[in-house]
Amino acid sequence: MPRLGGWYGNHAPVKLYGLNNENWDASIPTASILNIPDQSKPHENAAITPIPTYKPQHSVLKTWAEFKTLLETAELQQIPILSAQLAKNLRKRSEQTLYQQINDLLANPDISLETKAILLDLLAEIATPDSLAQLINLAKNNSQSSSLYILILQAISRIGDNRWEGQFHEELSPILEEAWMNVEIADPEFLGAVGKAIATVGSSEGVEQLLKTVSGSTKGTEPEEITRIKQEVAFESIPKVRNPDAVDVLSTWLNKEPLQTPAFEVSGNALAEIGSAQATQKIVDWAKDAPAEGARNLQYWVSKIDNESALATITATQTQDIKSLEIADVLNTAATNIESSMAFSSTSAFGPTNTETSLLPLSDKFVNARTTN
């Protein structure tokens, strides 16, 4: 017979004891309590409150066992489903036993390269510090001439592209940065994979490290040949940054680096590739005080931007704030092209537009501002 505790409001917190002495807290309406017989006396017809039963979920290790069975039987169609489930579970709770088993399988010469590629894909799909650390260690401990080594580097290079739950996973960056700054690693392929991953993760600290490398400020801290390799890798990797958290550090380097230096070039390129309103505003802010020699860079950057709100940032620019005529001409031309494109889109969708009511092009505003000042 269930025993009742105290109550409050319209519900009573109840301590229920089941057949096997299991107990849990519950709440039942006060009206129901009022109809319950005196609890001090036995009641033969009183119903025992049923104990809820829950369907047990598959454990990570059980799913892993099923995954290995599929590998052994080569049932490739089901593997992506279990791989996704394993990755999801391991992001919530790490299982070092499972990682050790993956490591053992990868080291087993009797396991085919195709199966090992699937296991490496799994580690890249998990995309947590644990799985990334395992990939880095695998790269360090495998022969650079082996086919497995190339597959490991491919998994590392794309780990930053995995934005599970719709976000950039900056918790991966410290492991990548540590590998990047390891002076004992000189393999260009390894550094290329790590550099690309740092950029696609896009933490401000990681991007800062790449920019320092490009600028040459890390010279003297490592062998010259390694520095040269890293500079080339960083120069190619930084434009792959898409994380909005990196906008401020990119803007800082854009403004502090001399025109036409590698760090200046890639900072602007990355901001343009991000292409958000925030990133575009940073380019416009730079343009206000930029010298005429920067017009070529600005023209390239604005040509890369296609985000609607970012384009609105360009058309809203007040040309009288621009110090260089050449820089202003680039922005005015871009604004005119944007407005023309928008007008064409409106005509295509809704029929002819009334051009007499259209906004004055920024190029005309610029001329008016120059002639009246």
C-alpha cells in the first residue's frame, strides 16, 4: 500500500514504495488524496500504484559493439547511422575504453585500410578534444610514408568543418595550437592539416597565432625552415576563417599591419570571406583612413561580399568620411552596382519600378559632397 507524505497547494508530494522497495517522488491531485481511505488501517481493495518502467537506452559500448559487427560483416549502408549515434553519445560522455579499442584496430595490420578510414572518419565526426587528441597522437606515431598517415591528416584537416549543434567548437583550438607550435614537427603535410583546422575552428587565439606566423613575429623561436613552411600554410589557411568570433582579431591586424604585407592581405581576405555585416563594417572602417594604394585590395574584398546585410553596409557608407578619392570611388562603384542589382531583382520579381523615386547613387552623393565642401 503506498504511503503518503505531506502536501501543499492543490498537489501532494508523495513518497511511493513499490513491490521491490523502489521509491520515487511524485505529485497527485489533492482531490485524489481526499478519497483515499485511512492509511493507518489495511485496505484490501486498495490498488497498488504501478511502478513506471523505462526502456533502457543503448549504452555507448553496446552501440560500439554493433558498429564493429557492421565493420566485420561489411554492412556499409548501416555504418553511417551507427557512426552518427556513436559520435552524438561520445560528445556527451567520453569512453576511454572505446578510444583504446579504436587505437588497437588502427594498429592492427590485419585490418583493411578501408576499415581504418571508416574509424578515422568516426574520430573526425566526434570532433571533441578527446577524439582530436587521438588523431594528433596517431599522426605523430605513424610513418609519414604510410597510407594511413595521409588518412589521419585528412581527418585532422576537416575536424574544424564539423560544426555539430550548429556552432564552432573552439575547445578544439588549444590542442591544434599546441601541435602548431611544436618545433619538433616539420612535416609540411602535418602542418598543413593543423593550420587548416585552426582556421576553420576560428578561435581568436588560434587565428592570432596564424597571423603571428604570417607576420614573421615568431622567427627565431624555431628552425628557419619550419618557420617558412608555417608561413606558407598560415597564408593559405587564414582566408578559410568563418568564425565571427575572429572578426575583431582580423580587424586589429588589418589596421596595424603595413599595406601589402602578408598579414594585411590575409586579414582583409578573411574578413571579406566571412562576409557578414560586422566583418564588412570592419573593412569599411579601415577604408575611411586608407591610402589610395589600398584601392586594389578594397576592390577585391568588396567583390567577394554577397551577404544582403553586408551589402547594405556598403551602400550606407557616407563618402564624405573617406579620405582617399580612389578608395571612395571603389565604394561608390560597388554601391552603384549593388543598387542596380537590387533594382533589377525588384523588376524581375514585381515588374517595372519607378526609377524617379529611387535613391540617389552614392557616386552622385560623393560628387555633391566634394563640390559643396
